[in-house]
Amino acid sequence: TPRAPIDPSQVRIYFSAPPGGYEEIALLESNSGAFTYGEQNKMDSVVAKLRKEAAKLGANGVLFRGTADGYGGSGVSVGAGGGRVGGSSFSSGGIGVNISPRQKYGRGIAIYVANPAAVDETPPPPEPQPQPQP
């Protein structure tokens, strides 16, 4: 059941185990965009779009279900032609280059968690290491 929209910053992404006691709202799919370069930038774009879509439905969480790389990417095309028109001949050639990167696609399930404060996926800070004494 969709709810009132919320701010995307309030949507948590659950990469590992799902929280207890949640309600599934919708299946989500997103992509990184045609001109997003760098793997980390692509991943950040996918996650941000999943958050935004979930927030529109009032979901306060997304169960992340993975990514896939799209097809496409760079390519080069070469063409040539020629002909004769009324006693004059002509020739032409051209090269086309596609440098747009492959998109990354992501999937998730928009969920509503009744008590998200009880779920904390943040790992604990590392223990301080004792400093050697001179």
C-alpha cells in the first residue's frame, strides 16, 4: 500500500539482511543514466534513484537486490560512398564515434519499516589501538 511521499534522505538502503517487520510496497528498477562515468558514480546514481522512487511511494526503506551492467558503450562506425551525377563523380566518407558509457541498472523492493530506529546496519567503530610507549 503506497503512503504519503517522504523526503528521499529518510529512505534507508538495506544491502544485507532485511529488517524485521516490514511491508513490501513495490518493486523498483533504476539506471545510472546515459552519461555517468566511473563505477562508484554509477552505483551512487542507481542508489539515489532507488531512494527517490521509494520516497515517492512513502517507503522508508529499500531492500537492495543487485545491479547489472547494460549493453552498449563505446563503438566506432565507418562509412564510405561514391557515385556519379551528370558526368561528375564524387566520393565521401565518414566516421562516427559513440563514447557514452555503459549504464548500470539496479533493482530493489520498496518497503515500509514500522520501527526503523530499531534497525541499525551501521558497523561499530573500530576499537582504538594502544599506542606504544617510548
